[in-house]
Amino acid sequence: MGKRNLTAISPLLIVLTLSSGCSEDNSTNISSIPTDLTREEVCMLDGMILVDHPGPKGQVIFKDGTHHFFCDTKGLIATLYDPNYKTKIKQAFVQDFGNRKWGSYNENWIDVKQAFLVIDSSQFGAMGPTLATFGTRADAEAFIKEFGGSLLSFNELTEDKFETYQKRIRQQLRAAIGNISNPIEATHQHQ
């Protein structure tokens, strides 16, 4: 091979060598350890300060190493199913509320895929009705005895089930708001 051929091939080899590193998934080098909450942590979706609101929170670690928090587990689950995010997420966590008072500050993070979820309980999170999260089935069942609801594993909460749940919650909230949106009219109806 002559000197001229090497000169023509060299820039091509450099470009191919450099670009081959760009397609690697470096997420295996990213820590999968959840971050503790501080007063500065805000919800990825609405900017709410997490520690100011009751109920379980969520957090994701993206493949680029960034951590983002959610003031409510519904926001986390919606993000996990969102096609704009689901391929970018390395791992997701929720707080284990076993043996915890509902409004308490909680740093006991568990992998969302291992969590037991309670839907339709009487307890509200930062954004109203929420998914209570537990590390054990026994803790979730004890919660249900006290606050009602239905138990699901993460794998049982399919995208379709979650969307049905979200629609039902929105309808309930609309009905509740509709009942109080005109207090004068509501007062006259009860007389």
C-alpha cells in the first residue's frame, strides 16, 4: 500500500474509531444508588419541593447519570411508561412506607420493580390519590387493612391498567371539583 492510500484512509480510521465510542452504552458505569432527599430536591414534573408534601416519592437514575425526583409515585410510573423517557432510564426507585407514618420523612428507597403497590387507598400523596409503595407484601396488606385499597406488584401494573387508573382518578377529581366549583349553586341545591 502506498503512502497516498494511507493518507486517504487515516482520516476515515480516526472518524470510525472516535464514533465507535459514541454508540457504547456507558450506563453500566453509572451508579445505581438512590440519592437521599434534601430540602433542595424538587419534582421533575412540577418543581414542587419534595419534603413539603406527604406520601411516597420516586426517583429515577437516567443512563447519563442524572437523578430526578418525583413528588408522587404516579408521576414516576407515568414517566416509566412515557416513550420519551423509558429507554433513557437506568433504574427507578420508590420509598418503602412499611412501618412508616404516612407524612413522615423517608429515605428507605427500593427498586420500583420490587415494590408492592396499593391503589385506591384513603391516603393522599402530593398530587392527590396516589400509589402507596411497600417493600413487602405483608406491609402492603397491613396498610390496606387500615386505609383500604387494592394490592398490585409492579409487574401487575401494566401500562393499560395504569392508564385506566389515571383516567378514573381524573374523573373522580373532576366530579369533586364540579361539586365545589359553584358553592352558591351547591348551597341552593341542598336547601
